[in-house]
Amino acid sequence: MDRLDKRKIALIGGGAALLALTVLPHPTADIRILTHDVTDTAPRKVQAAVDLGVMAVSVLYTWTAKRALR
């Protein structure tokens, strides 16, 4: 086996490993902090998501805002 054959085998193996990583589902974290009142039908919220390709994080934070009486 000469150097060219070893290089081809390494490239094919690396390509197969990369393909396997893209096919497998990546881990995700879903964080929810719900601090709004149960009777509040329209709570305020902040929502964010970051997907880095190998990992994803989603954050949801809700709260009840004091409403002015008219």
C-alpha cells in the first residue's frame, strides 16, 4: 500500500464520519421558566433559541406584568 492509497482511505473514512454526524440528531436543551400568574391570559414573555449545529438551546421566560386600572 503506498501513500496515495492511505490518503484515499483516510479521506473516505473522514467523509463517512462527517456524514454520520450530520445524519444523527443533535442534542437540544429546552429551558422554560414560567413565573406568570395562572389566571393571566396574555403573560409577557422573552423567548430565544440558539442552534450551533452540534447543539441547540431554547429558553422561554414568562411573567405577569402589573396592569394599570382605568
